[in-house]
Amino acid sequence: MYNRLDNVVARFEEITEALSTPEIASDPTRSMKLMRERADLEDTVGAWVALKRTRAELHEANGILREEDDPDMRAMARDEIATLESEVERLDEVLRDLMVPRDPRDKRDVVLEIRAGTGGEEAALFAGDLLRMYTRFAEDRGFQIEPVSMSDAAQGGIKEVVVLIKGRGAFSLFKHESGTHRVQRVPATESQGRIHTSACTVAVLPQAEETDLEIHTKDLRVDTYRASGAGGQHVNKTDSAVRITHLPTGVVVQCQDERSQHKNRARAMMLLRSKLLDAQQRARHTVESDSRREQVGSGDRSERIRTYNFPQNRITDHRINLTIYALDRVVAGELGPVIEPLQAAERADKLAAAQA
């Protein structure tokens, strides 16, 4: 590991030097890419420098203990050695965690899609519950929520909703939410108290940037229409909503949340780019891991990942066999006890793969 760390430092210094050259400084695309790579390496380099400095201080303290005859000085050296040994152990653990292969998308913003599945009205109500759960969790973490599109259902439910979750590290927190979420509860309209099972699908996409993927105008069909739903008088007077179809793949995206057609088009293009990039990455992942399934699941929307059992106040994540009897707190936005074990499982899986 330590040889790899020296290579990381060498790469960090190489990037730092390159960013100061006129050739890179005059190229925004290359400089942005290098600055992003440098930022990804910064924590690792800082921890490695701190570890080497602490080891040097520990070596010096051990030398004092060996050579010093004064009892007070020896006692001070022993105290310092104990503190430095603890710090060496901590930094070593930090570095081991930092050297686990990282998903380069982890720091990106998120496109979150929720769709009501089987279960009719109850599924639509559950979609609304999931949206509130994710919104509260995101807000508690200091993220910004921006609506893209929403299709309402009867009784206050949601047929389909797309939102942006913006903030550093958003994708690392939400990426394991992709899949089918199943709910078991007694609907308000159920007179005999029978438990019904419904489902929603969730898709979590890292927000793509313009430099990630080139989309040709000739491959697009753009339609404008009048927005529907809440939003004021403008929804009945202007064709501000935008629907874009990517002809080669058939992927369709739409946005109607903004009053401006221009803003809706820009946001729809962002959504389309994210969907196309995600499809490319999933196809590549399938090829790379066709003989091995990741511990925390594939993230496929068809994969049942979690069950929310309201009568038992139980939530179960089927990928890591995690069961928590605190469903009321989870749906209120306390997702940490569910997400953190999934992140730990991902790290353990990657570490095992790196050591294989």
C-alpha cells in the first residue's frame, strides 16, 4: 500500500505542476479535469504526509526515551510515544480506507426518479412517502432539492416524479437506492384491515456534465407543450414544457417545472445526458462483472431491494440482510442506519476485490 501511496503523491505533484503551465491554463476542459483529479487525491496525500511526519516524531520520541536519564523527561517521552502511536494507528486506518477504489461519480449531484408500480392508488401514495423521506434526509444533510417534473395521482399520491439533489457527495449517499421498493400496510380505504402489498421503482443517476457525453442535435426530437398542474396562470398560456426524444435509443425526457422554455430545455438535456451516460456505464459494468455480482446489488430497477412493513414497524434491505425495527423514523428521513451499512458493504466488497 505504501508504494501505491508514493505513486499517488507523485501524481498529485505532477498535476499541480501541469496546472501552472500556460498550455493547461488556456484549456478549460483539460484544466477542469485535472483540478477534479487533484481534488480527489488531496485527502489521500494529506493523510500520507501526516503519517510520515508522525512516524518521524515517534522515532525521535523513542530516541529520547532510549538516551534520556532524567525521570521526568522519560515520563514525558513515554506519554508522547503513546499519543503518537495512537495517531499512527488512526492515520494508517484512514489511509487504508482512502485507498479503497472510489467510484469517481460519488461526489456528483443526483437525478432521483420515483415511479409508482404495482398497487394502484396505494403505490402512488407510497411514491409520495418515498419522496418525502428522501427530501427530508437530503435537507438534513444540507443538500438542495430542485424539482424537474411530477405527475400527480389521486388522493395526494404521485405517479412519477423527478428531482435533482445537489451537493457534494450526493451520489455516494443515494446510489444504493436504485431498485424496487416494496411496501406492506393496511390502506386507509381498507375496511377489513387487510394488509396490501404495493411497490415503487427508484432510479438514482449521477448528474452528467456536458463534457461527459456528446449528443448530436440531429439525434433529437424536441416537442414543446403547455405545462399542466400547479404553477400559476402561465401553465395555460405558454408552451413552456419541453419533451426531448433521443432517436437512436428511444429515451424520452421531459421538464415542465420552470416557467421558461429555455430553462426547461436545458434541464431536460441535463436529464437526457445523465440517462444516456448511466446506460453506457451500466453496459460497461455488466461486461466487467458478468461473472461476479456486487454484494450490494446491481442497482437494477427490477431488483427488489427493500421491504417496508408498516404493521411491524420493520424495514428490511434484502441485499445485505439488514432488518431494522424503526420504520417510522426511517420514513421520517432518518436514513443513516440503512445507508451506512450499505456503504460499509460496498467498501468491504471493493477492498476484497482489490486484494484478490
